Amino acid sequence: MSRGVLVTALVTGTALVGAGYYLTRQQRPRALPTSVVSIITPVIDLGVAEEVLAAMQRIPGDEITVVLHTAGGCVTSCVLIANALREFPRSTAIVPYMAISGGTLIALNARALQMGRSASLSAVDPIVFGQRARHISPQEQAPGVHALAKEYERAMSRYLRETLAARLPDADDTQIERALGVFLGEDAPHEWPIRRHQVEALGLPVSPATRVWSDMVDGYRGRWW
């Protein structure tokens, strides 16, 4: 992540958040412990996922801290990172400000979650060709778009249910369904903010993030956003 390379975000029908950004990777403000991986980028594309997975692979122990500040990105990229995070027996996701869409999906797959005072998560339901998958009707003009949307919708619902069941091992079906509805955005727009007290109300363990993490994000944010 310390190399100066140009990353172009992928804008495809498989994005959780459909937006195009350009960002330049620059030298980190300060060295991070080897167990800390930062995902501080407007869009998580396959290039970002590749670097994050490589950084995770190099972590020597079984503990990882992931710092997130992102508007989400490609479904595949975010699921790849979330899957890798699941492999760590001790994992913490820290959200000083926001982890939207695919960022939320990654954060929920850590075994512990910390959020800043004003931090937000959001729904994770997939966006296909610029529309929420659930809004795409069988009458769509492009052949196969409705079928593709349904595939992504079902896959994300299954994946999120697995994630929440792991995060809420003692919850009953009603509690799981309630959390599933919130994080699939059944009653709100896709990027509507989900605050820390709302996460707590769902029964998900979450603790405050200390200021050191927001200071770290600030060091990157002025360069990329």
C-alpha cells in the first residue's frame, strides 16, 4: 500500500455502490503495526482487494485489525476480503467515520466491531447496473438483467444471514430476521446511515473507537477524498 500507483475503480453491474473514482496511493502518514490493515479508499475494487488480501496473507499471527473508511465497491472484491477476515480467530473492524455498503459487509465479518461517535454503516444489498437488485423487473430491456439481479440478491441474502448468525450466535430467528432486514435496507435507501446505537439495538456487539483511528484516517483522507 505504500507504493505510488494509480488505481482505477471498476464501474460494473456487480457493484454494491456504483461510482467511479480515481485515487493515488501515497506513502502512509506513519507506519502501522503488522496486524493492522487499512482500507481507506472511496471504492473497493479488485485492485484494492488484491492488495488487502496480500497484506492479510503476510500477517504472522491469528489477530487482525481492519480500519475502514470507504463508500463500498465491487461485490466480489468485498466478499473476498470478508472471507479472508473470517479466517482470523481474532479480528476487529474499526469504523472511525463510515463504512458504507461493501464496507459494512466487511465490518460485520470481523469478530469485534468498533465505531466512532459519528460513524455509520449502511445496507449491503447489491446494486446491478445502477439499480438496487430488488427494483429490477422482469421487463428490463437488456436480456438476463433480471435473472442476474436475482442471483446477486439471493447470494447476498445467504451471505449476510451467515454473517449475522456468526455475530449473533445466541439470537433467535426473529432477531436474525430483524438484523437481516436492516442490513438489506428493506425500509431505507441503500446508503442510508446506520448509526452505532442502531447497531447496538440489533444486539450486535459494538464498542467506541478511540480517536487515534480517526486521526489515522484523517492523514489519508486529505490526499484521496
